[in-house]
Amino acid sequence: MKLGDLPARYADTTSWSFHVDQAYYDDLDRFRSIFAEDWDAADPGEWHRVQNFLSREARLIDEGRFNDWLDLFAGDCLYWVPVNAGGGDPRVEVSHAFDDHRRLTDRVYWLRTGLAYSQLPASRTRRVIGNVETITEPGGLRLVRSNFVLNEFRNGVAKTYSGWYGHVLRDTEDGLRIRLKMVNLLDSEQYHENLTLVF
Amino acid sequence: MTIEESISSTATSTTRTVPNGLTACSGSTVQPWSDLVRDDRVHRTLYTDAAVFAEEMQRVFGGESWVYLAHESQLPEPNSFLSTRMGLRQILVTRDRAGALHAVFNRCAHRAATVCREESGVAKSFQCPYHGWTFRNTGELVGVPWPQGYADFDKAAFGLTTVTRVESYRGFVFGTMNIDAPSLGDFLGHAKPWLDYWIDRAPGGDVQVRPGAYRMGYRGNWKLAYDNAGDGYHPSFSHRSLLEMASRMGESKDMSYFGKTPDDGPMKSYVLGNGHSVIDQRGNYDGPGSFWANQRPQPGREQFEAQIRQRYGDDADRLLDLAIGSQINLSIFPNLLIIGNQVQVVEPLEVDRTQLVWHATTIGGVPPEVNTLRMRTQEDFPAFGEPDDQANFEEAQRGLAAPEAEWVFMNRGLDVTGWQEAGPDGVVVTAVTDELHMRGYYEEWLRRMRAEV
């Protein structure tokens, strides 16, 4: 259900997820199929704009500014780390993260409780993003595909994660906002120790 | 001689001698391991010594008695196969062309290479990629390339090693190398009614293990996970972040009942024999719709609930409850943990490294919305609960490295008046924070390590 059609009672998506319906899952199928296509080269201005957005988002996470990061998300957002990289069917499969706005707000709250022992000490991360491509879909949303390499250090252990991001961005009065951030780890379905870092 | 020297010096012998310095009753014959496993404590080397681990992988994980291998829904048709492990043995669980279950070592009878390198699929036979030996999915050697190079070759002597006994209990497939082990039914024993409850929640008992499991790992001994699975003492503390998060929107729900002196509440722990135990949380709930009403909201809750209530009316409470976990934590020794709606398998990798595989489940006989909600509820604890436990397991493993502090204690509830009550069937019910589940499973651990099963 579109955010504008929500009954007033359910309008605050940090507390309610009335908008997560069958159409919400259908949208994910549509986004995934566009991510699987070959895209034409983007206009340099648009390409530069999304590149800046991704760099800023990455910096907010790497600096632990999770409240500021959360502000980048739209009310109907999804932060999605599937177990099967590239998707699978979330209607009948679990994900490492399938966070609508409410659960993403929970996640940031959880990280900031200071009681999540899996993040005490907290992960230190730095990531590099490249191979950025972007197109606009007919509905006006901007899709972005990129590769990432993420280094993490936590509690004496250094790790490297890599994979690709699929972003769906919406242009708003406040700038670009994240409708979907899909994180596809190279080895998402394999052995992982402590995946509580933010991708 | 120190304990560790003693353990490593005896690990290769079949009969274990007791460490010299710790013998409790000198002059009498002391059972192996009795100085390391006591009524109220176990020795840290059970979690740190590679020689103990090697022996566990042989004896506890299959050599003496049953180990969980797979769920039948992962083998959906004739000639299906699934790669898994029994201890450190690579195993293929297979169905033959008639659908009967088998388990064979995924280890070429020729020069040991892994024969099948796929995780799952359908195959009547497997050809080893190294020298081309081909085996039927029941283990028999079909043929070898250029057989004229062998004098008097008896194909029957070169099949894949087979798991001696493979049996299924209502879809849960177990194996053992011990021809003399008790029947699977006897081994499951008093765990059966609890497993039945879990299976029968699904209409028609139709449970499907989903592809795409969480493979969570931690740097600690496998028993740290088994110690934890039946432990009602830790949630108030280890899961403080989850409980705190759950109160973000006001009224605290879900696992919050662990925080209120749980021994005085309706939750109980049952020690079922043969190493099995269960925590029953259902006493916190009351009637149809109560599981659903008390679940912390997950993605899509409001819309899907509205649709199900509109379409199914009076039956909606029953259906919505099926989207929520079973409210039991059932531990079946040594590697099967039924938690909520999930099937969790403990896979030891090294003495200080373990993989926990969390298989999500869907069920038949319900509208698809129920299974979608079920996926969302099954994501919650692995994301916000389990990682904090595993962080604590890793810190325990670090602590266990200190040689002078020797013991891990499991004495909570021991000799406490009024806690334990044994039923006529031998099942002991006790307070939910009692560490009786540990004392109970170490009895089975000892039986297997002493080859007394």
C-alpha cells in the first residue's frame, strides 16, 4: 500500500507496518528483475549524484552515525540482506535482515542500547564502493547497482566482506531517500561469524 | 602429570586412564572421565582439548548412538540427496529409487576424495571427480575406469562406507554407526511427545524445511551451544538488548517474561533422559490467539492479520498462532535443537569453532500469508538474540583458556528443596533456571564416551 493511502492511525511507519502487503512483496520481485538486466550508461550528472549519495551513506555507517543513517530511509523502506544473494523468495525464505521501517528503527535502537554483547565492542568498519550504475524506472524511482568491499575489525578479529548493493532511491523534497537497500553478500548462504555489523 | 598431558597421552588408547592428580577414591577402580565430569561441575578441558574433541567426534557424534542428520523434506523425491556431516564425517543422505533412506560416507573408497560436491540434488549415482570411480546412491561400487589394471578386483569390497543405521522419526532422520544402539524410538524416548507437539502444530504434520538456512558460526566449543539451549537462566541477562529493544514502543512483549524472576512463573524445564531436555514457555500464554497477541510486531503484521481475520473469521486466531513460534525449546542430544519454529543443528568444526545451522520452516494447510508471517517471525531471534549468546560463548571460550581456573559449574538447582519433581516415567520437571539439563546431558555424554550405550 502506498504511504499516501495509509489510514491516519498507521501513518507512522516506525511503529506500524500496515503498508507491508502483497504489493510490497510484488515490488521486490519487480526491482530484482530490473537489477538483473543490462543497463545503458547513465547521464553523468545523475551518475555523479547517486555516487555522492552512496559515499555519504557509507560514511554515516562507518562513523557509527546510525540515527543519521536511518534518516536516509523512506517510510516504506526495506533494508534487505537475503540469505540467497540476489533474492530468493522472501515470502517463503528467511533473510539475514528483512527490515521494514519499524524493524530498521528497532535495529538502530538495538545497536544503541549498549547491551548488545555482539556489538560490545562495536564493529569498526570501512567500505569502498565502485562499479556504480544507475537508471530511472518508468515509475520515477532511481535504481542503483554497485559493488562493495567492506573491512571490519571487532574484538581482535579482522574480516572482509564483499558483494553488491542494489539501491532503489526516491527523489523527495529533502533529497534522495532509500526505498530499498539490498545487500548481496558473495557468500551470504555460507558460514558467518557475527553478522550484526551494518552493511 | 597435568590433566592436559594426561588427556593427550591417553587419547589414542581405547581405555582412558584417569588423570593422576585428581583421583577421588584411590585404590578402587575409577570410571574413565569421572574426575572431569562431576555431579556439579565439568572440567574446562572438555571444551579446550583437541584430543577430547577428536574422541567426541567419533563416539558422541555417531560411533555409539544416534545423531540428527537431515529432515525428509530436504529429500523430496526418489534419488534425492543432501550433503551433511556426522561429526567430522562427510555424509550423503540419499533416497534410493524406491524412496528409502540411506546415508553413505561422502568419501571415495579409493583415495578418499569427496565424491559429491553439491549440497543437494537428484542423482542415481555419483562419480568421483578424481579417478572416476562410480557409486550407486546406496553406496555400492558400480564401476572403475580400466578395471584390467586390478587383479582379482572384488567390487563388493569397495563400496562407500555406509552409516550402519539410518532411521526417520516423522521426518527427522537420524544415523548411527552402532548396530547395537537402541532403537531410534527408544533413544528419543520422552522427547517424542514434545517433538510430536511441535510436528502436530502443522496441519497434517506437514513441515517443510526451507532452503537458505542461516549458517552462524562462533569461535567456541560445540557444547557451549548445547549448554545454552536448555538454559532458562541466561535470557534476562544475555538477551538484555532484545528485551530492551522490545520495550521501545511501550508495552514489553514476547520473551519479557524471562525477566521477572522466572522460577516463580509458569515456565518449567523438563529433563527427559538420554541427554534430552525441554523448556516449556507455553504456560505464559492462554488460549487461541494468545501466541499471536503476545508476539512483538514483525513486518507486515497489521495488513496480513486484517486479511486473515476478514477471510477466516473464527478460525483466524488458530491460523495466526501458527505464524508464531512453538514456545518450546527442545534439545535432542547431541545436535538437534528445536527452537520456536526453527530446526537448529549443532555442527562442531574444531574444538573451538562451531557452526549452528538455523533452518526455517513453513507448514502445509495454511494460507500463504501465514507462512510469510512465519518467515518474518523466524528472522527476529537470529538477528537480535542469538548473536549476543554467541558473543558470550566466545567470551566463555576465552575464559576457558586459563589453566588454573579449572571448572565450569552446573550446580544451580542441585539439592535445592522443592525444585525437582520426578514423574513415574522418570521425567524430572524443575524450575526453568535449574542447570539440571546440563547435568542430565553429561550423563549421556559419559555413556557415549565410555561406550556404555
